[in-house]
Amino acid sequence: MQIAIASGKGGTGKTTMSLAISHFLSSRGNDVTLLDCDVEEPNAGLFMHSGSLKERRVTTPVPEIDPSKCIGCGVCEELCQYNALAVLKGKAVIFPELCHSCGGCVIACSSGAMKERDVEIGTIFTGSDGSITHLTGKLDIGKIQSPGLIGEVKKEKKNHIGKINIIDSPPGNSCPMIETVRECDHVFLVAEPSPFSMNDLELAMETLDKMGLKYSVIVNKAKEGENELTGFLEKRNTEIAAVISDSLDLAVAYSSGNFIDLLIESEKGEFEKIEEIINSRRRIVECQ
């Protein structure tokens, strides 16, 4: 069972929800694996009590050019959507820091001038906190191949099979988020009642609609009497998974790294609603 926790914008509480949902489900007897796929700024591990971590370096293929074989035809330059290739003075030149490792140029090269070499892009850290296994991807500074590292984190979970995998997605609606949520059984979008969050939430909903993914929304940091966001969702006939109240006590606990138990205790009913959605989706998936 693959559950992604995503958001249109950063700072809505996506990682907070990922951690709390993982601990809540684990406390209810579920086998849970938490994957931190926010590989450019992973921070779920800061709130896990894991002790020593296992590390695995991750590589991705990047093309190299043999100038003696290159005929300067320009097919690779035309093919590359990221401007990582150019033809200068009749020879192809690659800018590896722009390469997204799609492999298209190697396939398209008719002269055999292109081959690939493995380049390190990041690290996967593996640990456990009680009954929760957690995997964290961390992209190396200066690297841009976050979708490749995210894919490796998701593959790594096969070695740590949990009946429920909670996947903390990068914020936004670009390639890293899409790589994270694709093939998931359900996506929880975390939003806060602010204009920026609502705008980006709508973009995220449109993205998931185009991908054909099931989703519902967790309204976070909700103030009493504030119904603009919930009204928007009700008008869109979008399922509201839970409404988590804004809390000064929770913010203080978060700053000391000890917020999970307080959040679950104060919002137990809301997490039970989230659990029921997950169980419902699991029953559907198991019947397919």
C-alpha cells in the first residue's frame, strides 16, 4: 500500500503529517515504512530516534562523448530538452550538470559517439524508530537529478517491505513531486488556509487529476471559524480527510522536536479519519 503525502507549496506541514500518520498507524499495529523523498531538503529523520544509519551511495548514468566518432549531426542537441548538449565547431559538447539522465541521446546517436558513465548523485540512509523503518534520500549539493534519487529510494523500500508505505513528497508540482506520487494508491495533499497555499493546492489537484490518482486533502493549521479553504474544497467536491487545528503548544513542541505524541493525542479523531481512508483504499486495492 503506497500512500504519498504531498503539497502544492512548502511549509504547509507535509512532513509533520507524514511523521504523525506513520506513528499513528504503527501504534495501531500496522507495519509501516516512512520514505523521505524530499531529497533536496529531507528533514523527517531529524524527528526519528534511529541511532546508527546504514548508507548507500546512488549513481545515475551521464553520457560521455567520443570526439573521434562524433560527426556533429546535431541530433542529440535537438533531442535534449534540458540544453545539456550543444554542437560547437562541428562536435557535440555535453554540460553534465544540466543532464537529467534520460538516455535519449545515447539511443539517438547514429555514429556511436555517445556512451554512459555512472556519476554519484546522492545517498540513501536507512534506519528504524521502534517498529517504523525509514528511508531518506539526500541529493548531493550541486546535483539536479532528484527524480533519479527519488526513484532509487522507492526501489529501496522493496528491501524493507512495510504493509503501508508513507512517502513524504517534495513540495510543488514539478518532476520530483510527479516521480514521488506516481503509482501511489492514494495521495493526501496538505494545505493551510492561506491564499498562496490555496492557489498551489489547486495546481496540485489539477496535476493529480491528469495523472488519474485518487487524493484527499488534509487542512492543516486551521483557525476557529476559518472556512474559506474548506468551503473551496466542498465546492469542488473534494474529500476533506482531516482538519488539524492551529496550536501554539504544538508549535513550541515542534521546535524542540517532540511534537508527534502531542499532535496525535490532541487530534486523535482526525487521524482516525485518515486511517479509515487508508483502510478503505487498501480494501479496494486488495480486491483489484
